[in-house]
Amino acid sequence: MKSLTSLVLVAVMAFTFVGCNNDDDDPVVVEDPATVDITVALQQITENPDAYSSTLSELKKQSINAKKPKFTVLMKALAKSGLTSTVAKNDLTIFAPTDAAFAELFAALGVNGVDDLTAEQLTPILLYHAVAGRVQSGDLSNGLVQTINGAYIRIDLSSGVMVNDASVEIADLRALNGVIHIIDKVLLPPSMNLVEKAISFDPEFSILVDAVVKADLAGTLADGGTFTVFAPTNAAFEELFTALGVNGIEDLTAEDLTPILLYHVVAGSVFSFELLSGPVPTLNGKEIEVDLSSGVMINDANVVIADQQATNGVIHAIDKVLLPPINIVEKAISFDPEFSILVEAVVKADLAGALSGEGPFTVFAPTNAAFESLFLTLGVGGVADLTAEQLTPILLYHVVSGSVYSTDLANGFVPTLNGAAVEVDLTSGVMINDANVAIPDVAASNGVIHAIDQVLLPPSMNIVEKAQSLAPEFSILVDAVIKAGLTNTLATGGPFTVFAPTNQAFLDLLDELGPDVNSLDDIPVETLTNVLLYHVVEGRVYSSDLESGTVTTLNGTFNLDLSTLKITDANTRESGLVPSLLNVQTTNGVIHVIDKVILP
């Protein structure tokens, strides 16, 4: 969309117009160049039409002689407004109302004539009849044209030539500095502000007006601007009330209404012909989407009445209320108090900005009851007793990149922004680790929320600590790691996937190596290091990520057969994955337990 700030005056107006007197059917008569300015031409047409029309085509002479247009009132109004020199010296196109047109206006206003109107009243009306540049009848086309007043007139060629509700009686009367088109009515520029204009449609926008007043936005929309308002009809609001389960405006607070109403307002006067498909920022701070592929759509609403001018902007009536998109944090807040503890934790961990950002994200959101259960287990009073450093890894363990709806979920592991993965189990409902999804698929502008009934706790131990915590089952493996000098690597590096042999697996290896090898002390450090690195793969590789075939380790490759859960090492020896001990997560990786040491 073009800039939505103030519009510049039109320098050149491009139109397509059928001559209102069917001149196109007659032979073209070349008229002599005009030698008098617009004001003198108007005076001549009024006082001595024969002198003015001496150089005109025969058809125009006949029209002037038949209609005998007079512009005494127009000339007097120009003089009173101090605009005579403006009209005489600038290149303009004037839509000139006759004395009869002014008489009709004065009767409607209940005044006797120009003397009863002030220069301040006359000036905007007169400027509304002037367009910058020379606009011949052959240049006109249907649509809006900006005037020197700043407001627009509407050209309609469907039946003759109409300018707003005035008919062009004689077109293309030339002057030294422009063109005159004689019209049969005085054109009145917008005289109401946006709020007054909406009220004038009573009752079509009465609910909108009530909402604007309740939200205390009437002053802004009446006195500020310029603005473009996409105005929902009463029927649109009634449809919204039904969807929300409320009776009307009285059931909504000003805080409810304000962001919705501001989402219908765009800075600047934007007419329908200036719209382009794409996003447009609103005063709400969020964008609406314009779609011109079929009519004019604003989000999912149709523009049903376009280009209603006001003194401080323009109104386009739409058939639906536009609801601003709500990001994940705002959505959680809207459920108050159901997720109030989660929101408090997110704010304390300084993650509100990230989760309000572009995303998209999927958040597994623990309820207040879930947090209260965790606090009881931890022996703390609440979020206040936890640090941001403690909260951050827990919260990030509830966030997945992308919008993952319940229909997208499958059994297996899903990596989180914490680095560790959550396990999805769909065998009975939807389980995330040991938590149940209580409310799925709560859509937000930047992702989706699934409410869960337990707080998910991420792994808190690194690979070495986790192996030590399983003592004595992996005590020989831990001793081997220490002897090989790999403790720091496996504790602080990664992420890694470790295929971890049990104590029994190491004892079986010692027996396999013969009577001269009774313990790890009998194995050279270099050999031990090579064996251990053969059990380590870069990255987090969960069982759901494993595929049959070659697996590359930090010291060579082995072959995996998922159908049997068997590993064949470089020496054609076999080791089995222990099904009950797969996917043991750590802060820097994952462990899969195997029943035999594999050798490079």
C-alpha cells in the first residue's frame, strides 16, 4: 500500500470521459486558444456569452445560448473568500455551479445568499470545486478525484457525467489558465468528522458508535487524524456478540473494546483505489491483511461500502468485526487466572518478549494447579522462591519451534528450545512425558498452546552425572571414562548420544579379552579411549530418530538393525539395545543402554 500519511495534491488527473453533449459524434472543430483567465471567462459567459463563444464549436455555442448559464454568485463568493486571484493565476479545472445551483443551496440552508455566509464557510466549498491541472472531458473516468480542498469528488460516467450528485451541463470551456465544466448543483465537501459521519448513518453504525464512546475514543476519532476507519456494521457486531456469548457492548469493558477498535483504524486517509494487497499497520500496533483478489477483503471481512469521506479521514464499511491477533503470552493472559503462574514465571525469566515474537512456537502450558503441585514437591511457596536461572530451562523445555497442532503430533521425541526433547505418547489420549494434554490447539497469532496438567521437568544432569546416578549399573563405564580423560568432554561438551554398556557388558568384555586382562587397569589408555569414542555419536539421536544402516561415531562406524535392535561392530560382533533403557536424557545429550561393549 502506498504511504498512509497525508496525500499530496493531484498534479495531473487521468480520466476517460464520454462528452456530455455527444461532441464525439460531430466533426472536430478546432477552437482558437483562450486568451482570458477562468474568472474573466466566467464573467464573459455571464454578461456577454456571444463574445466568449465566438471561438467555440457550434454545438457549444448552442448549449450556452440555450442554457444561458450565469455565474454572478460564484464570482461574488470567490471575491468574498479572497480566492479570485487564486482561480485567475493557477492552472485549474473548475466545476462551476450556476446561479440556479447556488439558489437551490441557499434555499436548503435557509439563507438569502452569499452575504449570509462567511468567508470561512465559503472557502472550503469553493476549493472543493477546483482540481489542480487542466482536465478535459476526454480525460475523465469513473472514480475519485482529489480537489484543492483536499477532499475528493466522485466521477460517475454511467449515465452522462455526474460529479457527486451534480450533472455536468456543458464541458470543456477553455480559459487561459484552465478548463471550466458547468454543473447544476453546488458540491458540498465533507462537513462531518469520522464520529459524526458514523452517527449520520444511524442506525447502521450505532453499535460501533456506542463502543467508541465506551472506550473513550470518540475525542480521538472526532478531532484527530487523518484516519481510515474500517467500520463494522451493526449486523457484524451482533454476529460477534453471538460468538462471544455476550448480549452487547454493555457486557464488554473499555479494556476489552479498545484494542479491537484500534485494530480497525489506520493512520492517514486511504481510499479504496489506493489499497494494495498485503499487510497494513493499524493503531493497535498489529497489522490487517488487505486482499484484492476478489473484491476488497480486510482479513476475513468484506468491504461493503467504500470511501465515505469525513473531514478527518475516510470510512469503509465492513461486514465483520476484525479481531486483532493475540500472541502466545497475550493468549495465556486472556485465560486469567488459569495460566497466571505460568505468565508470572515467563515474565520473571525474561521470556515474555521472545514468546511474544514472530515465532511460531508451540507451548505446552502447565495450569496453575500443575505449578502448585510442583511447588509442593519442591517445598517452595511459588515463583517468588525460584530464580530466573532456575525457571528458564524449565520454561524452555515446554516450548517447541513451529506451530504443532494435535493432529500433527506422532509418538516419539520432539526437541524443545531447552535442547532436550519431550516424549509424545498417543496410545491413550495425548501424553507429553508424564503430563496429559487437557486443552489442545489453542491458536495464537504466533503459534499454538496445549494446556497440560503437570509441569515438565527437563534433565538436570549431564551425561557423566547421569551415568554416575545410575550406580552401580554403570560404575565400570564411569571408571573407564575417567581413566581415558574423557570426563570433561562428556560432561560439558556435546550434545552427544552415548551407547552405554552396562557393568555386565564390561565384565563380558574382560572375559572375552582373555586371562591377561582382568580389569580396566590392564587396558592401555589409548585403546580404552578409542573403544569409548566408538560408543559416542554427535548430536541428540533419540530412538525415534534412529534408522537401520551405518551409524557414524567419533571413532568409526557400526551397523544398526532396528528390526532386531542389534548393533554390529567393526569386528562383526553384536550388541543389543536394551528396550527399557533407551532415551535416557541428559542436559547435553541422550543415553541408550546396550548389553555388550562394541569394538572399533
